[in-house]
Amino acid sequence: MQEVYFVSGQAASGKTKFAKALAASRKLLILDLDDSLEWMIASNRSTINELGMENLLSYIGPERYKNLLERASAQFAQGKSLVI
């Protein structure tokens, strides 16, 4: 049976450490919101110049979450269990 776990919390609260431990104990694939951050920054250079780096994350936030859910759906469709 496939499993999907969502881990969320405040910055620097131990989410990554917890997700890695959970993934190791249950043989899960980890998908992180920041996995695609470099790509999104690179593809939004004009927005960075316009808004500044401080405002970029709030501007691309919805796109980042959409990308994460699309990647998770694709992995789940392939039969993989996940921690997101």
C-alpha cells in the first residue's frame, strides 16, 4: 500500500531532519518544496530585477506549491510512497 506524508512547520523547526528519518524508516521518497527553487529563480530573473529577491518567494509561492504537487502526483502515479 502506498503512503504519503506531509511535513510542515516553521523555518528551522526540524522538518528536513524529521522527513529524512521518516523516509529512511519507511523507505519513502522525499520531495521538498525547495527542490525546484534554483530552477524557479533562474526562470524568474526579470521578476527578481523588478521586485527584488526579498519579494520573489511570495510572488512565485503558488507556482512552487503547484510544481511540488505535480511532482508528487507523478511519483504517486508510478506507485511510489512519499514524504512531502
